[in-house]
Amino acid sequence: MQLKQSLIIALTIFVVAISSWEFYWRSQGLCPTLDDNEALWAVQRGRVEKATNNDILLMGSSRVLFDMQLNEWEAETGIRPIQLASVGSSPLPIFHDVVNNTSFNGTIVVGVTPGLFFSTTSPEAQPWQWPQSKVDYYKKRTYAQIANHYLSLPLQKNFVFLSDDQGIDGIKLKELVGKINVGNRVVDPMPPFHEFGEIELDRNLKMKPITVTDTAYANSIIKVWQFFMKGAASGPPPDKAGTMAFFLKDLEIFKARGGHVILVRCPSSGGLRQGENMGLPRAEFWDDLVKQAQVKSYHFEDYDQFKDLYCPEWSHLSSKDAQYFTTELVKIMKADGALTNLKTN
Amino acid sequence: MLFNSLSFVVFLIIVLALYYSKIFNWNGKKRMLLFASYVFYGLWNPPLVILLWISTAVDWVTGKKLAVEEDKRKRLYWLLLSMFVNLGFLTFFKYRDFLLDNFTAVVNTYGYGYKTKPMDIILPMGISFYTFQTMSYTIDMYLKRTERAKTFLDFALYVTFFPQLVAGPIVRAQDLISQFYEEKRATVNQFLWGLFLLTLGLFQKVVMADTLLSDTVDTVYGSDKILNFWDAWMGTLAFSGQIFFDFAGYSTCAIGIALLLGIVLPDNFKYPYASLGFSDLWKRWHITLSSWLRDYLYIPLGGNRHGVVRMYSALMITMLLGGLWHGAAWTFIVWGGLHGTYLILERLQRQYIPFKITAWNGMFLAFTTFTCVNITWVFFRARKFDTAWNMIKSMFYMQADGEKILDTFTIIKVSIVIGLLFLCHWFMRNTSLKEVSLKKSPWALGIIWAIMFFLIVIAQGSGEQFIYFQF
């Protein structure tokens, strides 16, 4: 057996193949990106253990990720918030974790996306399961997993072929195989979904420019929101009583130890906004939450600065608008005395 | 630490660099390997290394005493001490909640209304493997079938040797400890063959099990619907492939990694899906466990030396306990019971309806065996009896209008993968990978190697855990 020869042949072919693979995907317009996975989230969650009462945590769904820009927040306050928001998630599991498993008593900004915040407390439901899986991962992560994460970062930053995007944008073997469609035995009703955000090491996330410049691209995402709205309309009603009770209980504990909570309703537009108004009217949901929570709260519709903001895919702000939104929102909060212990001035 | 992870790549490079450097003498290298093995295990959960230490210390002392003690009663006490500690750990960490649940259920049938709170204890990774390995040493010492390990270092390394620590192969003392007595260096061919096996093992795990099959299994067995015939079969066939590729992949990696160090580990799989009957299956599937069960359970229970009834009882008890070894649930016991039943029926067939196996009926027999094995996998994979029973009903057309949940391509994909797997096992059943590789040109082997490596790299995800880690 001439294994040495075989190894040389194998390595040569492999280097040529993987280089070609990398160049091919770059030629298709893809760039290396970080994966917004549980390990990346857990690093930020780990920072909460050492956070002081000057620190600010951001929680909520993807709207908080897209709309609250850490650079702008830091420029206005001197404090870089810890981004703990999670896509497609209710903020309640993560808020519950921080309140009950840490001694943090600074400020927590909770983004309220009505369709997710008031959705459920059922552990099996996606808006609960996704953030809870992050919390569980943080609690159970092993030293090996931590090492894997840090070792993977330089690779993720430099190689496109390692992209962990799923669905239509996925280029891993499993995703590529999953795109092959033969016959119509079972039809997946969900429209194809693009990953339209790019995340940084501290989970500062920006909308991809193509979402703003390419209407067809934005429309493909809108179709997904429409699909979810249709599902929500025929699915179980929001569990307002359950979610509010759960949140208010944790809120009391947090307030009692000196913590501050700020509720924020980030912008939405178009048909999604209309759907939210119909399914989860402001007076019934947001206003009642604010009334019962007795904390500072900011709804984008209440401020002239935000009346012209438009979400290209109905649910999230473009990178430029997110920067503006963050800057103005922080200014409003400061003027309102919601943010204390600032490091500026 | 998982073989299919970046941290393991770095770990292995450091271990190999130290192993082949001139910094250490042989004893130093063994100490380094032992330390590396504790790091390998401890990076998962450091406190649980203490269990390894206790198990090592108890069996080392027991072995030492058994080597000099001639009093039969005292020898038995030493053996029982080792069994008590090892099986005690296993019972406490793996079977405690299961035993408690069953105790509660039985007590409550008499109306006591007894309530227990599960302790939610973490299951130490690989505990079933390393306890069986250390117990084999002590039992062999008791039966005077093996020599005492020369030094504590050799014994500790035998218990903890990282390539096979968490999921086997379960190695006997005489096969591994003796390899630690003299300095080992892999020859160039051994080293490269080890690399090839590591690549093949990772290919089986990452590409075949995780990329091509796992989603289908999760979809089918995670469904709460009554399934269509095709969906139920495809999910089960996919699981038969997934568990083979996952576990055989781990064993192949372990054998390859050990070979990089010049250490030879025994084969654990020999193309089991082309088995001609169930005795043949257990000589080909998880060989080191089935031979452990044969030598330390079936034979001590009487084996085939005390008549038919005793033999069948021994066979059934062995398989039931073999099922329980895999997991603390009744579904695993049923899995073991089905295999026990198959083995008994096979022996009855041999006695009353003997026939000669030819090339033609052989393939039919292999296919029949594979089909029967798939039925057992239903109980192995399903977490609940309801799920298992629904699957069985769907697979045997007992469900009218079952739900379709798999798309056409998935059905084609699973059929091709499992079809090729079966044919591959059939054509390889009387040969070995090494034999076949020797006949291949360096170019052919190089191209196959490159394709596997390339597919591993473009498939690699977040690093799925090996299924057998939970056992």
C-alpha cells in the first residue's frame, strides 16, 4: 500500500477543490460572516455575570437586534450595551434567566414585539424554545464547546464556505442537499427565507444593504412575514394574561433589587403593522403592559422623530435608519431621565 | 471533547507533537497520554474525572490483591467490592431515576400515592463503557485469565486511554495494557492508515449520519402524527443508517487515532447489515460489547452447557441486560428482548429446519435479517412506547391514511443511501477495508480520501454529539 503517495494526491486534490469551492461562493457575492449561534450569545450572557449597575442589557426579538445599534448607543451614553436579543423570540425566558440566575441590577431594555412578547409561555412553542435553548446552552456549555467557539471565530471570519446560514442562503452540504426538490409529495408551505442581517462579534447586527436596494429581495422576506401572520391568525390566540403575569412577577423581583427596566416598541411598517394593529391592538396589549409594569416605556409612534421611518421588509430598520433610531431613542431616554449613570460628560 | 470538533484537532496535534518529540522518555509519554486523556474527558465536565479516578483506584487495588490472594472467599470479596463500586456508579448515575420511577409505579398500583422528585443527575459521558472495561480487568484477574498490570500508570492509562474512553471499543486488559509496556511508535504506514481511518470515521459521522440521515430520523420520530407506510419505513431505515454510521464512525476514528500513536485497538464493526442471521449479527455489530456480554454474562449464566432451557434463559437474560446497558428505559429492554427472541428462534430453526446457505439464499437471508433488525431499531429510537407502536403499525400497513411528512427527494435519498450501505456490507462481508485498500491504486485511494475530506469540510456544522455518548 503506497499510502504516502495517496496522501499527497488526496491533499493536492483537496486543496484545489476547497479553494475552488471558496472562490465559487465568493464569485456568487457571498462574504464571510459570523454565525449568530448559541455560542456567540453565550459569550454575551457570560458578560452579565460581571456587569455592574451602570451596564445596560438589550433583550427582545430580532427588532432589538436590527434596530438598536451598539456603536450609536455607546456614542450617546459612553456605555456599550450587552446585546442578548434573539431572533423569533419572546424576551421572557432570557429576562427570567437574568433576573433569577444573576445579581445584575443595572438597566434592561426590553423590546416588545407584540406577536412574540404576548405569544406564549409554553416551553414547546418556538418563541419560548429558541431563547430558552440559548439559556440552557449557556448553563450547560462545556469547556470544549467554549474552546470550539473561539477556535471557529477566525475561520468564520475568513472563509465563506463555513457559513452556517440556513435555508435558501445555506451553502453547507446539508443545506445544498435540502434544496433539491423532486415531485410534490409534501409541499413546504413556507416561502424561502433569506438571512438578511450580518452580525458582529458582540452581536451588533446590521441589515444587509441588498434588503434596501433590491425590492424583490425585500419582498421575499415580506412573504415570510405574511406566511407567519396567516399562521398566527389561524393559530392559538395570544396568551396575554399568562405572559404578562410571568413578566410582571420577574419584573417585581428585579425592581426590588434596584434594577431598572425600559420597555421599547420598535418600528414596524406596511401590512405587518396593520396586522399587528388588528391582532394585537396597542390599547389592549402595549398600553396595558406599560400601565401594569410601571416602568419607562417608549413606543415609536409617539415620537415625531420616528414617524417617517420605514422598514424595507416591514419588520426591521435598515442599517442607516437603525443608527438614527438608536441615537434619537437614547436622546429621548436621556431627556426623560430613563438612563442614569452615563459615562459621557 | 468530540472527535468532530476544532478543539479536538488542536488537542490531537498537541498530543502527537509531544508524543513524537524527544522531550519525554516512554514513561513520560505515557504520563502525558494519561494527562491528555483526563483533559479530553475533563473539558466536558471536570468534576466527573473524579469518578474515573475512583474507578481506576478501586480496580487497581483489587487487581493487586487478587494477584496475590489465594483464599477463595477473600478473592470473592475483592471482586464484589469492585463490582459494587463500578455497578454502584452505573446504577446511581444511569439507572437511579428509572428504578425509582418503576418502584413508584408499582407502589402506587397498591394505592400508596407515593411521589418522588427526579434528581436530574448528569449522566457521566461514557460511564457504561469505562466501567465495563475496568470490570473486565477485575473479573479476568479473579478468574486468573490475565496478568496484573505492571504499574499503576499502565493501568490508569488502560482505563482512561482517550481514543476509546467514552464510546469504546471496550478493550480487554490483555489486549491493551501489554501494549503500554514497551515504547510504541507508529510506522509511517500505520500513521497514514490511522489518518485514513480517522478521515473515514469522520466521513461516516459528519457526512453520512449527520448530513444525510439525521434530519429524516428526527422528522419521523419527532412527529406526533400517525404516519404513512413509506414515511415510517424511511424514518426507520434512515435511523438504521444513522446509528451505524454514527457508532461505527466513532469506532473507526478511535482505532485510527490509536494507530497514530502506534497502539492497535480491536475492530468493533464488520459490515453488520449483511449478517446471515442474528448470531452472525452479534459477531459483527458492536463486537467488543457483544463479546463482553458473552464472556462475562452469557457464559457465567450457564451458556450452552446446561441444556436447552438454561441456554435460552441465559440468552434472553443477556440480551435484556444488553438492552438495559444501552439506556435506562423499557424501550431498550424491549429492543434487547426482541434480539433475544430472534436468537432463540434462529437456534430453533437451525435445529428443526436446517438449510444450507448459498450465494442466492444468503442475500435473501441477509436482507431478512436486516429487515428484522430494523424492526428492533424502532424501539431503540422511539422515546415512548406509543411512538414505537404507532411506527410498527404504520410499517405493517395497520394504519389507514397515514400522514405523509417526507418529501419525494428525502425518500429517494434515504433509499439510495441505505441501499448502497446494504450492498456495500454484502460485498465486503468476507473481506476487510485494509484488504480492499491494498488492491486499490494509490490514485484511486487518494481520490477517495480527498472526496471524503472535502465533503467533511463542506458539511461540518456545529459538531453533533455521537449517539452512543448517552449510553
